[in-house]
Amino acid sequence: MKSLSDVASAIKPSATLAINALSQELKAQGVDVVSFGAGETDFFTPDPIKAAGIAAIEGNKSYYTASSGIAPLKKAICGYMEKTFGVKYEPKNICVSSGAKHVLYIAMRVMLNPGDEVILPAPYWVTYEEAIRMCGATPVILKTDESTSFKISPEQLSAAVTEKTKCIILTNPSNPTGMLYSEEEMRALGRVIVDNDLYLIDDEIYATLVYEGKFVSAAAIDPELYARTVVVNGVSKTYAMTGWRIGFAAGPQPIIKLMDTYLSHSTGNACNIAQYAAVEAYSGDQTCVEDMRREFAKRRAYFVERVNAMDKVSCLPPDGAFYIFMDVSKTFGTTLCGEEIHDSSDFAQALLKHGLVATVPGAAFGSVSHIRWSYATSMENIKKGLDRLEKFLNNQPTA
Ligand SMILES: Cc1ncc(COP(=O)(O)O)c(C=O)c1O
């Protein structure tokens, strides 16, 4: 048989799969594993949004729509972007598709040629690196650490630019670190982006989940940056709607138009019914967003205090999103619950096996010193998980 696509064959399976598989296997055996792996909230989709979805089904919204989304949703997104972030768009600047993940991929697809370079600050969300490669382009990883709060500097960005650089991807606030670029920091990076004629993909999917500092959209910085920025966002995290699969890009019309064309020959439109639910999400009462944010803020405060009270691990307080990126490097070269720990994958495996706590090893995000915890789970689970972590670090297995 002839060989399959080189590009597809080179895609790395998610490094989180091994730990997920182990966690699921243990759960199937009836073992009480506490899981902190999921990048989705434990809240339910708010009732008015559910009702809009039900009304869409009953109103027979069961047909194809325009590939880049229905007009009422584009209008609702424009209203939301202006009201929430002070950025003005017209419906022709909006492209809706099946989740921000897909929108990101399509944005890259229409922007990149094989051989182009894309600057990607690490730690980064797992999908970007593979999506860049799936477009035949090359990720240029910029390492960061706690000393700069996991943020890149304008100088670092400038030094990484070559004649092949097409684009940079920023996530603000970040998954996995939770760090937030301030307006000033974004402005300084924006200068380098404009001066070097780059595009910016700004993934703002966690923009409403901010606990420290003020979120400012890259598109709100100045007109020059606005003109070369594709903002990516969606309903998944803000409205507890991960399964509804609605995300959008807001950006320059030539890019949005090509995305529309690309979609018309690939997925076509995002689910019609889910689009109507998203209209309600973006144009309805926003109290649910603040309610969820407040609950996350409580969990974050508890998590950070507990982790930093422990000897062998530490974390920076995240500004936003719902992740703790915990440094476990002090345990390297030691033995915990009988397991030798050399990197954060060893740590995560041992913590799962002996502490019955599932986390994601940092290698998946470009850091071998950390593990990622999602605190989008109940306080009860958080307490239980951290008690188990404490025992594990004291060589007392739960299992
Ligand atoms: C940084 C980041 N961008 C995008 C996504 C994808 O969101 P969606 O559910 O809209 O595809 C995620 C989900 O985990 C994420 O963490």
C-alpha cells in the first residue's frame, strides 16, 4: 500500500494521552482518581443559553448556514467585542467555526505557506505547535520561565524574527501558565510586530477569566496592530460551552474572507443550533460570566496558598484562566513513594500511580520542570487532590 500523508504522519499524538489513558484505566477499575487534567469548566451551560439552543431546535434551525456563520451571531459577536473589550468590528470581520481550536487552525491555514516561520512563546498550549506543522510551517519556540513570569520581551521577539517569520501566536491569559500581558507589555510587543510586518494571532479564549491585572485585547492597542491581528475567542470557557463547539476569529477582512472560502470546502458551517445558543451567550445577561469568575478566583487563591506552603513544589499565582503551572524541579533526582523522579513526566506518572491524582506533565506544553493542574473542578476535589499531593511529597502513598 502507498504511504500516507507525510504531514499527517508527522503529527505527534498528544503527550497528555498517556496519563489520561492511565487515569481512565484506574477509574474503570473502580479506583478513586481525582482528575485535574480537563481544560473545561465544571459548571453547566447557563439556562438562558440552553433555552436558546432548545428554541433553535424547535424553530427548525436544522439547515446549512453560511460557512462563516449566521448574521445574528456575527452581529452579536461585534456587539460583545465592543462592549467587553472596546474593539470595533463589522460582521465582515468575523468568521465563526466549530470551536476556537478549529478557527486557529483555519487562520493558520490561510496565512501560512510551507517554510514560513511562526514564533511561539513557551510554555504554550499543546495544539499550536502541531497546527503550525500541519500547515507545513516551522514553529520557532521562545523559551520563558518564572523569572519573567513566563512572558517574552520585545527584545526576545525582535531577535527571533527572520525573513521567513510570518506570524506570532500569543495566548492572553495563557494556558498553561495563566500569565497575562499588560497593556504596556502588549504595546511593546505590538511595536515589534508592526515594525517587522508580522501577523499576530491573539488567542483570547480566557479573556474574561482574569483575577489579577486588567485584560486588554491586542486589537485594542492601536490601529496598526489592529490591522494585522486575528483575535481568536469562543464560547467554550466563558460560558461553560465546550461541547457546543463555537469559536470565532475577528480580524482583517482579507484573512476572514479566505477563512470563509477555506471553510466552505472543509467543514462548512458550525452547528446551526449551537450558533443560535451562542447568540444568546454573547448578547444576553453576562452575570453568569462574573459568577463563574468569582468562583474560580476562590479556588485559585486556595490552590496557590496550599501549593506554596509545601516544600518541594511552588507556583506563581496565575493572573487568569484556570490552571496552576506547578514547578516540581526540586524533586528531580529524588525518590517519591519508591519512584525515581527525573522530570515532570515521572512526577505526574508517580503522582497518579501513588497519589491517585491526575495532572498533565509540562512536556506537553514545552516545559519539563512543571505539571499543569486545572482548577475547573470542585473545591472538594481540589482539597482532596492537594491533601494527596502533600502526602505524596511526604512519601505517603494514597494507593
Ligand atoms: C489556549 C486555548 N485556545 C483554544 C482552545 C480551544 O477552545 P475551543 O473549545 O473553542 O476549541 C483551548 C482549549 O483548551 C485553549 O486552552
